[in-house]
Amino acid sequence: MNDLRIKICQEREWEEYVSEFCDYNHLQLWSYGVESARRVNAKPEFVGIYFQEKLIGLTNIRLKKIPMFPVGVAYVNGGPIHVCENDEVRAKTNFKLCLQALIAEYTQSRNFVLRIKCPVYSEQGNLDRSRIFEDLGFRGSDTSDQYRTFLVDIEKEPDDIRSALHGKWRNQLNRAQKNGLLVSTGTDGSWFQKFEDLFIQLKQKKGFDVSLGVDFYEKVQEGLTGNGQFFIQVATKEDLVLAAHIGSYVGDTAVYLLGASTPEGNQLKASYLLQWHAILEAKERGCKWYDLGGIDPDGNKGVFHFKKGFNGVDVTAAGPYEIGNQALIVFVRLAEKAYRFLRKLK
């Protein structure tokens, strides 16, 4: 274990190092880590993990202490990233070493409960990482939901990707392409405003809410540059916005983050055309997989049916898992329940 060490990264170092890892994802964007910590009054830390002086992993960590106590939760979402090349044996070794380093630093040295949700990998890759968690003494946590999604292989030629779509989904895409829709892409505040106007209409009609809304992603965008930025794609007809979504295209896997469509957009199949353009955009930017942004077969059957039409691979990311002193875990969970109860009273 003396060969393992953790180093706090500055932003410039972080931006230099993350490109070395294929599993880099939007949850590990510097700006995302800062903003997600700020919204829950936590402290973000960005760390490099080294084995024998070689960088083997990176992760941002959200540190949330319990008021008036020197303990709390160290939360990793979408990390640690550790895949440098197409070598799953080496990746599993790096992953285990990363976890050992995080345990030593955050549970043994600093007395936090360590909670981790991994990024999504292949079905076997997710299973392998779950076994490593369990071998190291982690236990499954019910403090947040597992991340289940469809992954679409986009390394193939566009015609082959299209032919792999479910026949009915492909027919809807054909219809959309005949409806005179224009798809455009942007990154600045005006594009977020177009999306938010549409999203507010959808929320009011459907009566739902999301934990991370358009304002969160717009705030994160302020700290992003270049290909690290979120991309907003909008489908219009005669200057009328019919559908829009936000996507991220970093690392090997592009991800669909948030979307909305009007009733007119639904009739013209605008969402089908937007998703197709997102796949082509992701492919052009060098991504190998397209993550459809999560699925909920029971709670959101309509969206699940829409995403199932891509004929992607149904995968569930490893986590959430947690580890720490058992008495501390019990105390932290009680404190979290009390906090949630008090918030409901406000």
C-alpha cells in the first residue's frame, strides 16, 4: 500500500490529465463537480490516484460533513475513471488499486463514509467492478438509485447503426426526415433558454420535476470550454421550436442528459430526428458508445419504450456501494434521515 498515494489536483492539472482516460464522463467535468457540490453545501475535491508514481486514476469527490461533527460522506459519482486503453485486465487492476487508495484516504485517515457510483461499462465490465467492490468489503447502498441505461454501439458505419434500430423506430425516423424539420446545435445561453422554455411547458403539462434541471446544466456550462461543453440540439419547423435536448460528448461514451418535446413535435416525430443527429454528432466527435441517459421501465414506460427502439445493450452501472466504520454508517444514515425530514417541514 505504500506504493499508492493520492494527490489533490488543481484545475489546470485536472484538465490536462482527464483526456488520458477513456471512461472520462460528464460527471467528472471540473465544473460539474464544483456545481454539484455547491448545490448541497458540500466541498469538492479533485484527486489523482498514483501507483508507483504512475497516474492510474482520477476522481472528483463531494465531501459532505454532518453539522457540528467531524464526520460525514465522501461521495464519488461517475468515478474513479481508470481506463487508459482497451485492456480490461489492466483496467480492473487499476480500479481495485484506486478503491484501495480511496479507502485508505477517506475512511481510514479522514473518517468519512465512502460512497461510490461508477460510470457505466459493458455488462461484463459492470459485473467485474461489482465483484471488486464486494471483495474489498463494500456493501450495496440504498441511499440512491442504481443507474440502468441502454448503450448503443456507434463505432459502426451510420448505415449499419441505422439498420440495427428496431424496425418501428426506424420507420418513425424515416417519417421525421420527411417532415421538413431543421436540426441545429449550439452551446451558449440563448440555446439553454430555448430548451428551458420548452422544458417548462413539458413539466407543467406532465406535472413532474427533475433533480437537475436546465439551470443546473447552464451553470455548469459557464465553466466548460471546447468539446467539454454540453451541446443543445433543437428541432424546429418554420422557426417554431418543437423538440430539444442536452448532450455531453466527452470520453468514449456520449450521453443524453435532458430532453423535451411539444405535442406538435411528437406528431412530427422530432425526438427521433434529434436522437439520430445526436448519434451522428457523437460519432463525429470520436465516441464509441451512446448512452441513452437512463431507463425506468416501471416509472416511465413511454420513454422506456422509445429508448428500447435503439436496440442498445441493457446495462446497469456498478453501485452505489459504501464502506466505512459500521457505527459511523448507522450514525450518518440517521443524520441524513433527520435532515430530509426537517427539509420537508420547511
